[in-house]
Amino acid sequence: MPQSERDELLRLSINPFYGEADPTSEMTSAPPRHRLPDGPTPPDTAYQLVHDELMLDGNSRLNLATFVTTWMEPQATLLMGECRDKNMIDKDEYPRTAELERRCVAMLADLWNAPDPATTVGCSTTGSSEACMLAGMALKRRWAARNAARYPATARPNLVMGVNVQVCWDKFCNFWEVEARQVPMEGDRFHLDPEAAAELCDEDTIGVVAVLGSTFDGSYEPVAELCAALDALQERTGLDIPVHVDGASGAMVAPFLDEDLVWDFRLPRVSSINTSGHKYGLVYPGVGWALWRSPAELPEDLVFRVNYLGGDMPTFALNFSRPGAQVVAQYHTFLRLGRDGYRAVQQTARDIAGKLAGQIAELGDFRLLTRGNELPVFAFTTAPGVTAFDVFDVSRRLREHGWLVPAYTFPANRQDLSVLRVVCRNGFSADLAALLVADLKRVLPELRSQDGPLGRDKSKATAFHH
């Protein structure tokens, strides 16, 4: 072998680069980031470049801010890969995928105690945000039909909810020109108060949103008490106000762990429910579900039918094309776990949350707001008398160990309260919880030695990721 070839092989072994073994390759420099490259890149090279940049992302398994599923069994992942090219909206071309969607709706209707699961209408969505938008549109359209003589000339619709609702409800009110009437937090009440919500209702109220599992602290809102307050309002005024239950997380927890809690279609005033299949439904993002008690709750003029994909295809959605993989994964998970399996998974998450909350409370530096005994989620803040650090310091130091624990401020009227929140999901094991406590103990001595919080503009503090 000529010396020049030996020198080149030695150079490549010492200084490997991505791309073909071509001395003239320009892959020793980074490709353009904000314009298309002039030519194609070898597939292995393109993969490695993207793969390496993504290594700088956080580890999703250690992200205790997110509610979304970060682990599934390999069989589910395999199924999703087999279905990623199927367009969920094309029900004529993929009738079995459409059938699995229909079965999921029927299973949820049965799980949520619909009076007649066979007539309950529902659909899959890209997540709870889209499901909430659809539910809100149905509420507004039904209200508009009842007030056709006044709307839109003189009447402006409003929607009543707690200030703790997920941001998608603020978006709905903004996008669809609905006044948002929000019940503020007061004292140690961190979600909607039924009587206060009823007082905000009038003839222009399209509905009241109750959240089963607040993202701020994991607590359930009292849906039955809310319905009772609205029943009393109807007796006094004749106003018949429907309730939508935003069960993004809790609608896949309460049916298994809190079977005696009445929050669903057993309450006649509950007209619709949504959930996130990709949260405690245990499916990778993104899939959600929206269900209505009966066809009467979903105005027919919101349902579109097209035939240019073949067949007669009714659809109610904000988007059109999306993969069928997540719907297939949801059906697989329902089939795989059943009621007993879901109960075991959710109970494990709740047990870990409760134990972890207790261990953090025992440290003495923190005060618990919730203990994870509803959603497997709890919030805590610094204990009275702790002045050397605040929750933002704790969040920042834990991030140095790989943990993403969100710190954020509460909304009106508790903007004075800043907290940390831990979401325990399937895959967050007791072993990982023990490691979190160990790392928290590791950073506390330095935090206690500070002269004071390092400082952060709390008015600009971000809330959390969903």
C-alpha cells in the first residue's frame, strides 16, 4: 500500500468524520442551518448530525414537569411504527383504523358511565387542547341556537371557569370571541369554587368548565358540587347551564382509583368530557378524546362530510390529516391493560407520588400544598422561615442533575405563591423517586448557605409544560 494511502487511513482512524470516506468531503464543516444545503447528504450522515444535536435536549424520563407519556412497551412502539403512514382522516382507505377509533370512543363512553354508550358520540383529536376547542365550539353553537334572536346583534357569549384552567381555554375564548369569566384562587383554595362559578353565570353563559385534575396542583375540582350549584341556579332563574369536564388527566385516573367519585355522565348536567390519551391514557403524544353525552349535545352543523377521499366521511376536527399511529396505540393500551391493568399502573403512580411528597416534607425546608392523593401530582413551596433560597433556586439546581422540576407562580388571587410541582407518571419508578430525593438532599446544603434567593423576575416566570 502506498505511503499516501496509509497516511490517509491513519488520519481517518484518528479523526473520524461523518460522511463517505472521501478526502474531498466537506463534512468537516457544519451544514447550513437556515437554508437548504446545495446538495444531498448521505443518509447516515444526516441522521448522525440530527441525532447529535438532539443529545442536548433534556431526558424526557426525568422531566417531572410534563404530564405526557414518556415510556411505552416496545410492542406499542412497533405498532405505532407500522401505522405512522396511515392518515387517520381517510376512514374509507383505512377502515380498520377507523374501527379502532370507534371502539375507543365506545370504551371511554362506558368508562365514563354514559347513559347509552351506543349513542354517545365522540372523536379522537391531536390532544386535549383540540378536544377542548371542539367541546367549546359545541357549547357556543348550542347557545347561539337558543339565542338566535339576540345573537350576534346584542348578546356576547361567556364561558365560566376557574383561573387554574389550562391555557387552551384562554385560547378558545380568544379565538372564538367568547368572554372568559374566571373564578380566582382564594387562600388555600387553588381551583374553582362552585358557588362563585354559579354567581358568574347569566343568560349569555354557554357553559361552565370543571377541571378533573388541575395542572397547578393535581387537585380535582368538585364537579358534583358544581352541578348542584347550577341546579339551584336553574330553580331560581330558569337558566340551564351545561358543564364540560376537562378530564385531560383525571378522566383516566378517577375511573380506576376513585370509583365512588361522581364526576362524569352520571351527572345529567355534564354534557361533554375530554381527556388526553397521551397523558394518563398512557400513549405517546399526541392523541386526545372528546365525547358528548348524546348526539343532541353536538350540533349537526359542526360535522362535515366529504367524499373526495372515497366514501362518506363525517368528521369533526380542527385539523385534517394526522397519523393513525396514536389511535392504534390507544386501542392497544386499552386491550393490553384493561381496567385492572390501568388500576395497577395508576395506583403505583399515586403511591410513588404520596411517598415522595412525604419524603420531601420530612426534609423540613418545604411545605406541601397537595400530596398526590388525587392526580399522582403534588405541589410544594418553601417552608415558612426559609429565606436563603426560593423555589426557582431549587429548580435551577435540580436541573444541574438532569431533573426538570418546574417552578412557577400561581394566578389571581395568589400571585404571591411560587411553587414546585412533581408529576409522577408510568415509568417514574420508586427507584427514580429515591434518586430525586438524594439529589435534592445533595443540593440543599449549598442552598441553605446562600445569603438569599439568587433572584428572578417572578412576574415573568413561566408556568409549566403540558
